[in-house]
Amino acid sequence: MKTIYIKLISGVVFFATLGLGSCSKILEEEPRSVFTPDFFKTEKGVVGGITALYGHLRNIYGNGYYYNACLTGTDEYTYAQQADGNFKDADLSGVGSLTPSSSRSDVLWNEAFPAINTANGVIENAVEVEGISDAIVAEAYFFRGFDYFMLVQSFGGVPLDLGSGELKFNTSTIRTSVRNTVPEVYTRAVFPDLLKAIEDLPDVGRVKGGATKTLARLYLSKAYLTYAWWLENPNNIPTYPETARTDPDGHDATYYYQMAYDIAVEGIDNPGDYGLQETYYDVNYGPNDRNSEIMLYADHTEDSEYFNGGSHSYGSGGAPDNFAVWMVTWDYTFLESATTQDWTSKVRSVQREAAQAYGRPWTRMAPTQNAIINTFEDKVNDSRYDGTFVTTWRANWDKGGIANAVLYNANGLEVQPGDAILTILDEEPTVAVDYSNSPYNSNVGAGIIPGQASFVIPPSAISRRKHPNLWKLGTYRTDNGTGLGQPNGGSTRPFNIAKFSELYFVAAEAAVKGASVQAGKSARELINVMRARAGMWRWDNNGNIERNEDRSLDMIAATPANITVDYILEERSREYFGEGYRWFDLVRTQKWTDVAKTYQIAGPDVGDHTPITFTRDIQPFHYLRPIPQGQMDAMELEANEKAAYQNPGYN
């Protein structure tokens, strides 16, 4: 099966020139900065436009600043020790202020509209191209529906007319803009486009990672579910542009909950070549990337820097690099062990490595203690904690050229390469942690407990400086040899966007909201499919040991008889923690304030071990992101018109 490789640099889209019938893995490309209707009336133009639509995903997903906008300020993440205003502003906890200039949802706005216009060009003109199938054009319909769905969730109503008419391809510069309402965006763009995509897309993608019927069903079911919540509006959250919470087609929230359930179940029953992995560990295991559970991803490659979109050895900290995981990685490279048992001489025993548990640290985002202690309360039966986080940092000094066969660590005990240097404990220890631990002093502020060679951090001491890192998004390379490899480049892994598993969660949530269910697919039964899988172990990631255990019955037995929205949100966090879902989940269900208003974490200094409670000022207007300042500055509107264009609360 062919694989799409694309490249976007400095705003110039590189279009594919390969014929549709080729079996090559790489689509040949040429640079093009001007789109015309005539260009889209050629096979090259249609295929190039479609390739660019896949390409634009890399400027959004894997971008660490947009990643921050999707997670910081939720119950999953807060700002970390080295955070700047991008992260502190998003936390809403009194250390910054979210504004049109500081909101990093601008990444989505700035990338989605050019992609929508490209899709418009393909859809409008491909009918004149001989040999272009409806299935090819359906990929453009999918991406237009996808982008509008992401925009309407983030900003409320957005423009359907980009300058040449509603959903028309625009070739001229225009300095004005009119926002449509939320119902107009859903019923004129999102729903029709995704329905058209379902109708014409194949069951199996044209290329590996390509759009399919099942992928479109996932996004249509999510859109129906989100719109149903919007119509219901249980907590009276304001919308903008202001409009009645009524559906132009006369349907109510109940109708759309049912549609969400039905379409999601249709996706489960007609998977194409998708399916669940046997274990949660396998879903995010680097060597198993692009597996059958992953339906859409922003792709990268280790094979070519050109097609990767960035250097393999040095990361720019900007799109299209995949650098999101840097943000949630604390600087473990300060960890030291001693060359002598009396600790008179020390070396760095855990060095920066291009491996899934390590990679490049930026320390911009830290998980809250609430998430580690409460969301992932069951760390024995449920494999998702172990399959999500790095909680053990192991010695790799030998790969960095340090010749010592052994070093000395906590309690003056010997450690060898591969042994644990620091461990974040699963639960509070039964003995007191000694943080003074002289002469075996940890320079990162970890402690010791008797008889253990690894320094330790109990859950209550997780801080803005040191915390579980995110294993699931970590670096994976095959070119390290016997050394540390190239840990400073952006990740060459794909950034996963859509998973087959989410169909189960969408259907379950719709069922909780009142949808009539099919036999065997109640909310509890759907959730238990995912919980049973979470109980299947084949590897203890942080223990670095094989663990073939089936805890699925324990997981199912612990599932509440009565599934609620709150419980589904907890399960969604356990399943998709740190993948960029959380802000959208809390905004959709209007639970953001309930779930994330307060959180606990220790401070940013080495000696901070005591949890502090922080309170966020989450206002109703925060449920929409501000229109980016760049957009506001570019429009030639009167001051009162600009003020009316911006979402309330951000002027």
C-alpha cells in the first residue's frame, strides 16, 4: 500500500505529481505557492491538493504550542517549571491571561482556513478532470468537514465564505469577513461534507493512513454528539455569534444523540481494515506505529529529512516538526550518580537519548497530581498508567561514553547500566521518604527509602519540576546504534489524531445521553470493551520486564453498574491522556469548571515536595477561544465591527 509523504515549508505547499495508479511509496512533489481554478482542473492539481490536505495536519498536530492549547488548563496538565507565557496564560490560574495574542489556538485557525480553501478548489474543479474518481474528491470533503468541525468547537461560528461565496474557492485577497453561526457551520458544512465522505470514500484507504468511510463515520458521530450537547446547553454556556440554540432542520438534541450513537455503532460494525490492538501497550509502542487502531495521523519519517519536514538531528521548536512531547518532558538529564561509594565524585547517569522513555526535555507542561493519583488510581489491574507514562529513569551512561561498569546511587548502593536511577512511586510509601539523604544527595530533589538503590519521588511530591513524562508520544528511532542517537531532533514518529477505539466512547456517551441502544452495545458494554483491553498486559513498561497477565475480569468487575458522563470522561482521560483530546472533551460536556477548577502540584524548585492547591478562574466565555490577533489585525473593518467579530470576553 502506498504511503503519503508530504512537505510544507515557509507557506509554500509542495504538491504531488505522481499518477494515481503508481505503486511507489513516495509521492513526487513540486513547489507551488499559487492555486488557480485551472490548476485544480488537472490530475496533478487534484492529487496535489489532496496531498496538501494531509500535509497541513503536520502544522497542527505535533506542534507543541497547539498541543499546549488542547491540554494546559485542564485536569490533565498545568504549566511546568520552565513554562513561558504560552503555557501560563492557558492555565487560567492567576499567573497569566489568555488573550487573542497569547492563545495558541491560533495555530488551528491559521492552518485550517487555507486547507479549507484548498478543499474548496478540489471539490469545485475536480468534476472537470477525466479519471478523477468520486472517492478521491471525497478525501477533500472529509478534510473540509474535519477542519470546520475543529474550528467550530474552538471558536464558535466561523466564516463559510472565504471571499468568493459560501464554500467556494477563493483566489483573491479579501480584508473583510463575516462569521456564520454555530448551527450554520454544522448543518451547511460539517454534516453534509462528512456524509458525502462516508458515501464516497472506500472502506480501505487509497494510501496507508488515507481517509476511509470509518474515519468519516468517527468524525460525523463526534460532530453529532458535540452539536447535541450544544443544543442542550445544560450549563447555559454562551455561544457566539449569538443565536438561538435551535436546529435549522427542526431536530432536537435527542435526535442528534441518537444519530451519534447510530453512526458510531455503524463504524464499529463496519471497521474496514481497522481494529483494536490486543493490548493498550501496543497502541502507542513506537515499533508498532501506524497500526490498525490508528485511523488518521500527521506523518513523519526517519527515512528522509526532506519528507520528514525537518532535521533528524536538530529540532526547530516549530512546525512542521513533531515536537509536542518535548513540552511534557522534564529535564531528567540532571540526574547524577557517584563514581565512588562516598559520593565524592559524580557523573550524569541518565543522559538524553533518542528512545521512547527519554528524548528532548523542555519542561513546559506538568501533569497534575490529581490525574496521577485519582484518574489513574488503579495502577495494578489497569495497564493504561504504565502504558502512558515514564515513571522510571534508567542508567544509560555507557551509551554516552562513560566507561564505569558500576556507579553508586541512593543509599550508596551499586547500579549498572539499565538499572533504575529515579522512580516515581505508584503510591505513597509506608516509610518516610528522606529528602536530606546526605551524603547520597539527589541534585533533582528526590529522596531515598531504606534498602532501595533508586532515588524516589512519591505521588504527593510530583512537582512542576519533576513528574511522570509521557511515554506514549516519546521518541522512537532505529538508527541509534549502540549510542544515544539523535535525541534533539523532532520526533520522526507520526502524531496520532484519530483512533478506532474512540467509536466505542462516542457511542457510550450518546447512550448515556439517552440514545436507544442495540443489543450488546449499552454504555457499560461498550466501555467494558475498552476496560477489558486495558486489563491485558504483555509488558511492564516501567518495570522493564515481561508481564503476561490477564486482568480483564478485574477491570470489568470494577466498572460501575450505572455509567455516567463523569465516568466516561474519566475513562477517556485514562485512554487518551496527553493526546490533545481533553480541552475538547471538557468543553463539549460543559464540565471544564467542575473537573479542572482546582488542582494540586508541588512547586518548581528542587526542594519542593509538598502539594499546593491552585484555583483556576474558568469563566463561561473561556469555553470559546479568542479569534487570533493576527486575524483581527489583518481585517479592514471599523472598530465596532472588529469588536463585534471577536468572541466576547477577549476584547
